[in-house]
Amino acid sequence: MDLPEEVAAATSSGGDHHQARRRICTTGCGRPINVCLCHTLPSTPLPTAAKIVILHHPHERRHKLATVPLLSRCLLNCEIIVGRKLKYGQSKLLDSLHDQACENPNLPLGRALYLFPGPNALPFAEVNRFGSSLDPVGKDDLVLIVFDGTWKHAKEMVLASLPFLSKFAIQVCLDFDAGVDGGTIFDSDLILRKEPFAGCMSTMEAVARCLRVLEPNGIDIEARIIEVLKAMVSFQACFLKPMKPRPKLIKPNTGKNDKNDIQVSC
């Protein structure tokens, strides 16, 4: 049965609008055009002396809040490896570091850093001490290795990668406090997902903070990356509503059959 012209027009218009919302920006940010961030990206990827290698968990490829796709469009020297652990054969850069360390076991570590919080990790503020002990070539070829996934996945990825990583890289971390709860998108314009403890942050923010320390123009590089992240968080915040604490039912110690004894505590 044919639809009336007005209904057909409205249906077509609604369908076109829905299709427009789903259309992907294929030449820039790679996001749906209704939340396009191309205007915030650097006109050309930012060059860095340090090389960034990111192990990107397979689940994150499908996650709408993943920051790695945008980060890779911000930085020139950024290599993405999709997987659950680092091993020989995935990256020519990491393979070369592994081979050099095996051939020269007496050489001090420090050219490659992997970022993950832990009690034995070197605070990132002290990284320049390692850089000063390297030859000029080594200083220009620092490699920062980052694990991208949920915090549970990231921990598993680090542990699985240690047999390979421990041969040539040292663990570093940004400031953190495991005894303090992490923030949410309602607490900061840089947080996309609930963080497990204070100091945890998205991969994009973590890399920006590290490049601030590693690069001669690190402050400018950090600012450009953070600008993109803030725009992404701002888009996401528009679709969220403040959450109210859920009431909890407190059962009385006595009077199991007395319904009036049940209290609600907020």
C-alpha cells in the first residue's frame, strides 16, 4: 500500500537523518560525522623524538570511547599493535631493541620505557636521569610502550608481555594513589570512563603527560593532545545525565513479617 506523500516524506527525511548520524568521517577522525572531531586534530601529525608503541587490546577496537584511534592521528611516531601481549615478531622496532639487549647484556636499560603503575615502577619525573646516561643517539630514540585496555585487561597484558619486555625495557609510572578512588566523567573534563584509583587516566592523557617530560617542546605537544581529549569528553558528557545514589534497603534485626520496619537509606 502506498504511503501518503506527507508520511512518505517524513519517513524519508527521518531515514536520511539517521543515515547521516551513522556516516563515518573516513578522511579525518574516523568518528560518526555528528560527533566529528576533525576540527580539533592537528593539521599534520605532531613529530616527536620519542617513539610511541601502543599495545591495543582487541576489545578496545570496538569501544566507542577508545582514545587510541584519535591519538594515532595526533602523533607522527605512533605505532599501534593490536593484541593481548607483546612478543617477538610484532614490531621491528621492539625486535631490534630486544636483539640489541640480548647481544649486549651489559648495556644499561633505559632506552625503552613501559608505562604502568606499580610499587617498583620508576616515577616518570626521574626518567630524564636515565636519558642523561644514554649516548646522543639513544636520547633521540627513546621508546615509550603503553598498554591500552580496561585496567583489568591492561594488567593482564603487562604480565603476559614481561618475558619479552623485561629483556630491554624498564617500568615507569605517573603519579598515582591506589588508596584513593578514581574519578568519573562528572569529576573532570578529561575522564571518559570511571577510573579505579587516583592517578589512573586514559591512554591519550597518559601519553600526553609523558611527552611533556620527554620532548623539548613537550608542553605544546601535551596541550594539543589534551585539547582533542577535552573535545571528546565534552561530546560524551552531552549524552549523560547526573546519576543519583541508589537507595539501599536495610532489613531490621527483628520483626521479619513487619513490612513497616523496612527503612530506606540513601
